[in-house]
Amino acid sequence: MSTPELHSSIIALVSLASGIASKHPDMGLCQLDKLRNMGIPDEQIAAVIEIARHIRDEAAQKLDAAFDEKAGVALPAPAGNRPATPELKVESGESCCSSTPSGQSCC
């Protein structure tokens, strides 16, 4: 049984999102060009970018919070463009999903 091929636009969107979420140095710019050449609307590309950045930032906040807790370090609340970390009580094996600032779902 063969796996169905994904449409090239889906592959480019996944690649763009994973590059952003993983902080890849190429930043997904190649995929961005491909998506635009395929005629993918800027609004859809922007939604994918927002979701990827939200996942990336949320992961960083959770890692920072876990480190601070284990290190026993009390640091001041983040300033600038990074929002305060929401309550991060997630049990292992449990999944949570929050929305981006514009209300895009990450799940």
C-alpha cells in the first residue's frame, strides 16, 4: 500500500512552518517564494507564519520556565515584545493547545 503524495503547496507550507518553528537559519524564504509562485494567498501564508512563530515562542517560554523552576531562579517578567508566560502546568503525556494572538488555532 503506497502513501498518497502530498500536494507541493502542503509540503512547502509544512517546510516553511517547521523552518520558522525550529529557528532554521534559512528562515523558510525559499518556501515563501515557492508558495507565492503557486498562487497561495498571502493571508494563508501569514496564518502559517503566525502559527509557526507562536509554537516556537511557546516552546521557548516553556523551556525557560522549566529551567528557571529546576534552577530555583526567580527572574523578572519578560519585557519588550515577548508576552508573559501563561500558566504552564502540563503533565507529561498531556497535550495542550493555545491560540495565537489573532485567534489562530495551533491544533
